[in-house]
Amino acid sequence: MKRMFTLLLLLCSGTANSRPLLDLVDIQGVRDNQLVGYGLVVGLPGSGDKAQIKFAAQSLNNMLKQFGVQLDENSLPKSKNVAAVAVTATLPANISPGQTLDVTIMSLGDAKSLHGGSLMLTPLRGVDGKVYALAQGNLVVGGINASGQNGSSVTVNVPTAGIIPGGAIVERSVQQLYQHNAQVVLNLKQPNYQTARNIVNAVNDVFGPDVAQAEHQGRLVLSAPQDANSRITFMSMLQDIDVREGKIRPRVVFNSRTGTVVMNDLVRVKRAAVSHGSLTITISEQQGVSQPLPFSNGTTTPVQNSQVSVDERTANMMLWPEGSSLDDIVQAINALGATPAELMSILIALDNAGALEADLLVI
């Protein structure tokens, strides 16, 4: 009876804030892996690497040797239709040999454009040095470059990078270690004590007591069956569990390079008064000449004239009531006519005054 009452409390306490369990966590051992390779793009209409890019010519020479074409080592081939490129791809978890991956190609030399080129067979390796996929195919380039003989040129987007959808075939799969463990470890994407407690309660309500345990606010350990079919059923049942997410601390994010300010709807301001103005001081220097009167036996003398002006912009004081919402904050700051840089200064001053109920993050 007590357990049923607890379950009713979980179901009735704000299901609007509930989210699927697997949206809140990452399963330890189920992860993507990055692949990288070095290759050649051929078939370019004279927009490839120039002669000073030695590694492109050496790579072309090595490739021709594999097909029985022997060239003098002292005279590397000079071709503007070839470009040396880096090839990257992401190997998803639980992918099998024979499946395909999207690959990204980026120029390594001074090629002007990869438009119209084709990637030669390129092995893609993981961090352990093993080959996990082979890439080849025609590039899709979203950028365009056009140049004239007088040096003028026009570039749209990035013509030195492209993609090949499904351009790599998986040759080796990555073994998922979690499949052979007696436990499934869940790492919270945003560590939170309330969320961790709610996950433990929700999982134990479905599978029984002590199935889920929290090591700390960001890591949960679940006892799981080791049989493959039973584990798939266990994970699918986890996927069906909805969990009420714990309270998240509001955050204000500043991008000091672009002047971008982002706030979520949870930001609140305590009762505070804000007045924002600017003081502008202008100093100008002008060269003049002092000309003596006729027959005064004076001499012409250069004169330096300085003018100083002070302009102070007045601004009304804005009063925010207790618990003002994001909409109130934005309207008040817009009424002050503040720029993004001034908005940063206002919010930092509010935080220093203890009136901003949010964390400040500068990126």
C-alpha cells in the first residue's frame, strides 16, 4: 500500500515536467567514435593544390606506384587537378560492418575549390590506429569560387570543404563493453540531486527495490540481466519510463566576442532599481594662426586651439518588482535603449548587487 501511494505521488506531482528517462542520461559504454583519414581528391578543373604543396605530389606519386606506374623520385608529378584532403567521419554505437557513414572532406593544401572532385579510396582509422571504414565517392560542395586573370575573385560559402553522403562503408564494428557487464551505468547529462533521486525511485517502482542505486548526483548504477534478449527488453522498459526532472539553476550566457546574450525563462530578478547612462567627453584640436595688425611690427605665430565638450546622456531609473520574469527584464532593458554590451554590464551589476537569481556564464 505504501509503495502504491508513493507511485501515485510520482504520477500526480507535475507530469508536465516529466521527460523520458533516456533523454536525461547517457549510457556508459554506448558512445560514438571519431574516425579520420588522409586522402586525395582528383578530377578538379585546375583548382587543386599548386606545385609548392609537396605532400600532395608525394601522395599522388605513392598512389601511382600501387598501380605499377614508376616515376623518377627526383621529379614529382605536377598536377592542379589533385588536392590533398583530410577525411573525417563519426562511427555510431552498435553499427555493423557493411553499413554506410557520411564523411566530411576538408582541403589540407592551397586548393581553391573541391567542386567537381572525387575522393579516392581512403581508409578511416580510429584512435587505436585500426581501420574501421573505407571512404570513396563524389563530393558535394556547397561553396563556389570564381577568379579572373587580373586577380579578382568571388567566393561563396566554403568551396574547400564538402561531404559525401553514405560515402564510407564500415569494415569493423566497435565492441560495446556494457553488453557483457552485470550492471548498466547511467550518467546524467546535467547532474542534479533531485533528478537522480527521481530516476532511482521510478526505476525501482518498475523493476523492484534496489535495482537502481545512485552513486552521486551524476551517476546511477542499475542491475541488469546479461542475456542479450533480456537486456534489450530491460533497456526498452527503461525507455518507456518518464521521470520528473529536478529544478535547474537559471543561467545567463554571455558571448563576449559576438555580443550575444541568452537567458532562459527561469531567470528572475529581485526588487531592484536600475539607471543606466553614459558620459561622453570630446576633445578636438585645431591649428590656427595669429596674424599681427598691419604696421605693428608683430610676427605671425601658429596657435593650437583646444575644444572640450562633455555630453551626459540621461536615463530614467527603472524599478523591477520582486520576482520579475524574463519578459519584464527584456522590456525594461529595451526601454533603457541598452546595447548587448550594456546589457551585459547591467546584468553583471545586478548579480553583484545580489538581485539576479541566475548563474552568469561568459564564453
